[in-house]
Amino acid sequence: MVSLTKVKSFKLYQLKKKIEELKDKKGYHTALISLYIPSSKAISDVTNYLKDEYSQASNIKSKSNRKNVMDAITSIIARLRMIKQVPEDGVAVFVGAIPTNGPGTEKLENYFIIPPAEINTFRYYCSSEFYLEPLREMLTPKNVYGLVVIDRSGATFATLQGSSLNIIQNMSSAVPGKHGKGGQSQRRFERLIEQAAYEFFTRAGEHMNNIYLPLLEGEEGNTLEGMIIGGAGPTKEKFAEGDFFDYRLKDKILTIVDVGYSDESGIKELIRKSESLLENLQYMTERELVQKFINNIAKDNGLSIYGEEEVRKFLKMGAVDTIMVSENLDIVRITIECDNCGWTEKETLKPNKVSEFEEKISDMHCPECNSSLVSLTEEVDLIEDLGKIAEDMGSDIEIISADTEEGGQFWSGFGGIGAILRYKVKNY
């Protein structure tokens, strides 16, 4: 089971981008090799294993495929000889002959990835595409929290996983309100109310079993870490302590919390009041960061900034504690360079504007030497560009989900790029 509790969101973002790149790589026959090496595996054992595979590859009937597979294995062995020890979390290796323009145009490509979470099993695959499933599994947090708010008017069921809050179902109760008459009529009506409440709790318990037991049993690779139940008055305790849902879910109850509503707003209040139990979730990390960022803006204390130009400037000054970038951000940083004198300039563009920009600079002359040898030399994802500077300057970088309320506010109100500073910078 891969635990992502302490994995930085930027590392997961980098892994996601690399997976997107590798999934489009296609080869012929079994020319693409995928190798997953855990830290417990000695380099010498892996090398010996690959030598055996090399010997078996000599039996491949297709001459071109045989050569491609053997070349890939040779390349991996040569690279592994440069490594004394497998990294702590293991290493994933992808090597193969990728055609650039049909058969006969194959070019050997090598990718060595140190993953953000531990590789536990040694795996070797040969196919026409890279085997990426173990890396994909690292992108999804496995631990799930079940959230339930309930009162006599209704109930809402949700899950919290990583940075994703999923409202699964809202149900109304049909339990009547209080009866104003006295005597026997009142007592009879109260019995009817209690019977309706019991039936509602029974239905709610059945919904809980249907929603959360599959998570408890590990279906789809998820694990139910715990249940948090909330509601107004004594209703939540009666429901939690009664025999309305499976005892295994009862054993997972972490706490019972007072909240004012049994709808989606009640779920959000439940999360706020359970922060100490949920502090390791990415959802809480993002929420606290965005709230701190916005509070600084509101106080005008000079400790929050936004916009690419401002963030880049303060980052290079070493003043940034944490950069925040929305996962919705789809921008690249390009470099244009003069081959004659070495003059360079950088621009930030939408990916769909790069081709248009290349056409524009085809008629451009260098402002330093007037040479026409000006071309686009580099194109980098903006988030990765800022992340590299952040690592060099000792700053943190967090990728903010656009699916949460706070993440949506950060994207729509501040353009999805901001930072919290270590200190207020004078004269800015």
C-alpha cells in the first residue's frame, strides 16, 4: 500500500506530467522495457537478471525487434553500473526504441524516474508500450475518510480523499415535526414520530453500509481510514450508538461532532471541526494555505503576493516561503536565443500560442547584434519552471486543487499563482 501522507503535491504533479508523456510513447512488438526496482533489490541482482533476459532476447525471431530489445537491455545495464545503490524509494526505468516516422526510424529513449512513493515489488515488462500502472497508483491517495451528518430532517454522506471532497448522497427523512395538541392524540402522534425516525435511521444505516463497506473491504484499492459523524442535538449519538449500520463501521468511528446542518454545509462544518484528525490530508493543507494567503491579502500586511511576475521576483530574492499554483494552470515558459551572440529572452505563453510565436520570431532580428539567427530553444511547463527555482531557493511549492471551494476562489480571484512570504519586503 502506497502512503502519500507526506508526499509533496509538487512531486505528484511532476509524476503526473511524466506519466502523460510516457503513455503516448509507442513501439513495435516488445521493444519497450519497463523496469521497477525496489530499494531492497541489489544492483548486482538486477544486472544479473537483465543479462539473463538479454540471452533470452537473442531467440526473438524478428531481427529488428531482437536488436531493439537487446539494445534497450544493454542501455539499462550500462546506466545501472553508474549507480552504487538503489534510491530509498526505488527507481522506475523505461527504455525502448520509439519510431519517429514509421519502421526503420526508431530512436532509443531512456527515462529513469525516482518516484515520490516507495516501489515495493521488482517488476520487468516488455511490450509495445510502457507499463505505467504502478506509477498511476501513486497519484491517488488510498486512505479515505467517511463523513456523515444527520438529524431528523435528513442526512448527507461524503468521502474525503487527498484533496477531494466527494458529496455522495443527500437524503430527506420525512419525519414529521412536533404535534401541538395534548392528551392521547399527542402521545399517539409522538409514537408515530419516533417510528418514522427509527425507519429513517434504518434507511440511513443501509445507505452507510452500501457506501462505506466496500471501502472498508479495500475495493478499488482504497482503505477506509475512519468515520466522522456529526449532527444537531442528540440525534447523531442515537444513530451512532444504535444498531442501524454494520458494526465494522462503528469500530471506525473516530469522533462525533456537533454541527448545525445535515446538508453539504454541515459536511463542511464537520471538516472544520475535525481539523486535528484530518491534518495530514492534502485537502486540509490546501485549505489552510489558501485561507492564510487570503487573510494576509485582507490585512494588507505585505506577506501575500500574486501574479507570475511578482512571485518570480520575490522568489529570486529568497523571500518566498511557499509558492501556490493552481492545477488548472496551463502555461509554458519559453526561451528564445540568438545563435550568433548568445542573447536570450524568456516569455510566458499558453501552449496553443507557441506555434504562432515561433512564426513571429522567424522574421525577428536579435536586438543585440541584429542577426536573424533567433530561434525558440526551450519550452518548459510554468509550474515546473517555478518549482525548480523554488527548490534552488529553499522554498516550498504546493499545487492547489481547483475542485475545492478555497481552490476555486484562488483560481478565479488570483489567477492561480500566488505566494506566502517569509517576511515583508520593504519598498515593494
